[in-house]
Amino acid sequence: MKMKGILLLSCLTFVFAQDLPRKIGQFETSNPAFTDFYENRQATRPQDRWNLLYSCFSGAPIPDYIRQVRGFGQYLGNVNNTVVQQLSDEVEWPREPGSIPFEVFGHEAIHAPDGFLVPGKDEGTVNIIDMRNNPPTTHQLIPRDWWFYHRVTWMDMNGDGRIDIVTARARREPNTGITISELIWLEHPASANPLLEEWDVNVLSEDVADTMHRALNLTVDGRTYQVIFTIGYFSGRVSVFWTTNPNGYWTNVNEVRSRTIDSDIQRGFSVELEDVNNDGKLDIIVPDNSVTNGSVLVYEIPNDFRVDPFPKHNLQSGFVPLRDDDDAGSPGTVNSFYPRANATGSKPYLMVSGDDDGKAYILTPRSQDPRDWSYDIHLLFESDEELFSPIVGKLSAVDADGDGFTEIILPEYWADIMHVYSYA
């Protein structure tokens, strides 16, 4: 394990500069994995504006959790005393939780897709946590089955005014070991109590998208398209989907089109949208997870996404997991941020989870020239966990207390620690 770490350092060339935040503390929480911040609509103070949301899961036959820290900014002066609230223990290997737009249900709620290739936790669903109740209540929108789900996006797919769910799912066939996948949408029922109803499943495609996706509106020749970018962890593809329906509906699968952006990746871990080179146009960020040589990839979105090529840039490669087996990989998630919350008129920084390499990184732009895609890499964190092979989960960033400087949350999975950094 230690030799693997030395090999990684020889592949990645680190730059030491004043581009890293300082650590201000940590708090204990079991198996933190995917993190996110969402806005507290009831906040009256800047330090209460952002809630920290995260998932916790274990391969052991014990409950998994969705947890949150309400008004996270109030704890920055004494991180060790952070108060954690449990939202649900009715999830199984929960992936990426998130806040549901208020207009979907007219009240605060959390989505939590779950399930994975773990015995006893391989029957997934999409959970909704109703935050009106104390304690919050968990509802399953579809029955648990041999599918697992990673991310949820809210879109009106059929034009009925009710906001539906777009998600991807996958499963492994027990007899063949082959992983199959689907891009689907769940129809928001016309019911006074939609959380108590089963949502209908509509399949858009098979064996292309299996985990993460992002949606975006793009205009071509005067027409605006609702576009879904997807990655395949198992299929090894970056793809784009759209509908040719004149009203933008996705109800007729024969009107749904797709094309492969890139089939030359190893395992797409996630997908995000950001103007990486600050040219005024969004780009696609894809961490290419690998056992031997992972990369942070960026694709430019062309003028006509339907036919034009997507120029590809490799911002950094050489990521290697500590464990030398097919189930391990690096890097994990990649997300953009700005050290100064309001200083957004430049190229963003990128925070990178090393996933199974037990590290975290900050990528900083080498120049502000939009034609220059060079980024320098800085080592933010390296785990000293020795009992298990260390894992770093999904990092998140926000100006938690309203002072203008960004804070970063870093989950160290096996150590049961949430690390907190600040640029202040």
C-alpha cells in the first residue's frame, strides 16, 4: 500500500503555492461519503444560510444514514462541537443526496438515491425525505429491486407542470456478471400526496448511462433543447441525450436522440458543468476513474451539440488507487469553486477527490487565457489511515458564514472524520 502511494507521487507533479485553504477543524461522523450544501430558507443570519448534507454507508449489515448539519457556518469557530442531525436510517448504501427544489412539492424535502453492488444492499430505490415532520419521514417512490441509483435531477419531462425525476440506474446480472443500465425518468403523479404514490418508470435508453448525469438547456438555430449529459462508469462512455419533440417532451422514446461524445474513457465517475476556461460557455467535467492511470477530463460544448465534435482536454492524469484490484480506482468526484465566493469573473479552481488513493487535491489554472487549459495540481490532504485502505468521498464548497471566503468539506470515509478547511 505504501509503495503504491510512492508511485502516485512520481506520476503527479505537485506545485506548492498559496492556493490551498487552511484546515480549521474536524468532527467525527461514521463513514461520510457524498456531501453537498443546500440553502436554509428559514435562515436569518449569514452563518445559518447553508446546511451540510451527506450520506453514510457501510458494507456491514447495519443501518446506513442521511445526515445533515443545519446552519453549518455557526460551527466554524469550534468545528469539534458540530451538531449532526440524522434525517433517515431507511436508506441502503445511499449515494448522492440533494435538496429538492421548493417548487416541486411546496415544502422542504431531500432526495436520496441508493443501492449498490454490495450484498444485502443491492436493491435500490429513490427515497424522498419529508422535512416537514419531526423526525423527518422517508418515502420510497418505487419498490426496491435489483437496481442501484446514484443521482437525481428534477425536470418536467411531459409538460404537465409537475416536475419529474431523471436518473440513471444499473444492476449486475447474477448468472452472467454483466452489468446492464438504463436512463429513466419517474413521472410525478397527479396526486394530492405524491410521496405516498408509486411513480411510473419510463425508460429512455439502455446500456449507455448508468450512474451520473447533468441537464442543461442549449440553443441551436433559434431552438432551445433540454439536454442531458451522461457518463457510464460501466459502459465507459460520455454521451448526450435530447428530444426532437417540438414541445420538448420526452414521452415518446422514438423522439429521443443521443450521440456518444467519447467512448475512449475507462470509468466515468461523475459529470459536472462549469465554464472551466472562462470563455463564457459551459464545459463538461468528467473524472475518468482508473486502476492504473486516472484523469480529469474536460469537454468543450460545441455550437451544435447534435453534430459538432466536443473538443477534449486532459487537465491532469496519473491518479492511481492504493489498492491494486479492479474494484478500486482514482480519481473520484471533481467539482469547481472559487476561493473568494464573489470573485467569479475568472477561471474556477477544481477540488478533486482521489477516492481510493486516500488523497484530495486542488487544481488551479496556470493562466487566465481561455486558450490555455493548463492546470497545476496541489495536494490538499493525504490520509494516515492504516487499518483500511483509505478513501476520500465527495468534497463540497460554500461560503458557510457569509464572510466572503469559501469553506471546503472533505469526508474521510474509513476514519469516520469530516475535515473542514477555509480560505479565510
